[in-house]
Amino acid sequence: MRYIGSGFGILLGLAAWIQGAEPKRKAAFRSDSYVVLINATVLDRMGRPVTGLSRDRFHLFQDKTQRPITYFAEEEVPVSLAIVFDASGSMNANIAGARKALRALLNGSNPKDEFCLITLADRPELTVPWSTNDSLIEERALFRAPHGQTALLDAISLALAQTKKASNPRRAILVVSDGGDNNSRYTEREIAEALEEGDAQMYAVDMTERPYYAGPTAEEMGGPDLLSRLSERGGGRYFAAHDERELRGVADRISKELRSEYVLGFVPPEGIKDGKFHHVQLRVERDGPKLSVYWRPGYRIPNH
């Protein structure tokens, strides 16, 4: 059986759960079938995570056809976070804000979380391999002077590769950048597809201030849209923070969302190993005020 991660990826205990907790269910799967995992964040009107919802509150659809939920969990587990820190020349005026964003987000971590740091300019560099030492991450980012062009897409590709080596079952990528890219060999489409096929959510934080007068390049002006599109494809979200007060709020929201997710699994229809993107819709029902739900919009199973 294969598991396609959609959000924070493959749960290490899922195979054991199928074999142990519900042994009768195993017979329903062929040996070459797939289980798609969808991570969902549910927020109330104040943007606070909603926990304690039962399985019957969730309704999951693929291409508008409802699919039975075969796995359901709400767990708080340590996070493996691959941090992509933009130290290119376009960040020169905003590097102080980027460092503050990183510090605020690390302050919300717990002792069992692990991190790796990827810094980028003309090319991405794995500056700190996986470590539980968040102070080391902040220290190495502090001494990166902005310079050169921006290989942002290449850096996200490197982050995806690193998440496959992570120790924790819940994995995410955090991009701290203005979103401009002018020096990557990968295209947006290639990275978007890699995020769809990967097992890590992507969040992005942007503290840059873009002046209205002429000066910013086309890449810099299009940066927020690029980060937003990629975050959506990676099942996460893009945040813009314009001052330290907003930054503290964003850091708190991301930290809570990383630890307050639901994981839903379903078996997709036969014949979907076609390499195409398949849309997933999710609806959550609860009495009272309307809820906001965020999830990866679909998945892709390679055709090889």
C-alpha cells in the first residue's frame, strides 16, 4: 500500500493503525492501492483553530464526488520545519524585518520540534541541517548579508528534498521572503507540482514594504502573488505583516495552526495513477457561526 501525503505528509503510524486498530479494513485495500492524506486547518471567525471536531463533521469530495473517510486523527505532534530564508539583494531594505519574522516564529516552537535552514541568494544553500537548536538557526540567519540575485524556486525545491529526511511525521516549509525570483533553474509549474506530490505544507511570511514609486522589478512586484499561489498549492497560507504587531499575530497563528490540524485519509477511485492533478473539496459542518477551512486543494499520483 502507498500513501500520498497531502499536507504534512505520510503519517509514520498509519500502516500500523490499519494493521492493528482496524485489521478488518486492511482487506478492503489492494496491495497497489493508495491512501491520500489531507491535512485540514479549521478556524473560527477570530482566526483561532477549532479543535475537538468529530469525524462525522467532515465531508470530503474528489472532483465533486464524496469519498468515505477511512482515516481520521487530530493529533499534536512535533513539527519538522524547513526554513527558507531569503538573503538576496532584493531583501536589502527588509532583512531586519525578515530576521524579526524568523525570531518570532522560532519563539513559538516546542522543544521536540526540529529545524533546518536554507538560505538563498544566487543559489540556495543548506546552512543548517536538521537540528533541534533553534538558537543556531537564528544565529546563522543573523550573519547572512543580503547580496546577489534570487533563486527562490530552487530553494523551495531544496527544502522539499530536506523534508524527506526529517524525523517528525508532521513536516512543513516556511518561506521568509519578498517572493521575487530571477535566478532559478526550476519553474513555478515544476515547484507547484512538486508541492502537490510532496508531504510538507508550505507557509510564507512577507514583511517587505513595496513603495508605489517606480523602482521595484517585475519579479519583486509579483512576489506576493507567487508566494500566495505556491502556499495554496502546498496546503498552507501566505501572510503579509507590515509591522511588528502584525508579525507577532502571524507568528502565533502559524505556530498554532502547525499543531492544531486534522488528518483525513481516503482511498481514491481506481485508475487515477495518471500524473494528473485531482481536485479535493472539504466541507466541515458545525452548529453556530461559520467556520473557515484550509486544506491542500488536491493531489497528484505520478504515472510511473
